[in-house]
Amino acid sequence: MDVRTRYTETLACAAATIGGTARLAQFLDVSRSRLLRWLAGEEAPPNQVFLDALDVIADGPYASPERRWRRVAVLDPDKP
């Protein structure tokens, strides 16, 4: 499965979980037209959007922007 398909399937699952593309766009704080381009595979969403979509799937229909997790990067000190 290519990466773009993984993104589109994850976003589609998140939209179904939260109650549609309008609600998912609102949750992700993006325009519905941009979300539809990601769902169509025309553009790849940013990594943060992909991770937020996974949170929606994990939280189910109770997903809320107020309950969003803060993410931090873990840097490997051995890699330049």
C-alpha cells in the first residue's frame, strides 16, 4: 500500500468515525475543500493532520479538538 493510500484511507475512516467530512474538517481546522483534496489523493496531508486523524479514530465519535494531544519530537542525539 502506498503512503498516499494510507493517508486517504485513514482520513476516510476518521470522517466516518466523527460524522462526516464537515465535522472532520472542523476538527482538523482546515477547509472542507482542502480535506476533500486529501481524501481524493490529490495532495498528501501534513503529518500532524494524519496523526490527528488517527486520534479521531482512536477516540471514536467522542473526538474533540479540546482533547487533542500535544506532540513532541524525539531527537536521536546520535544522528546528525
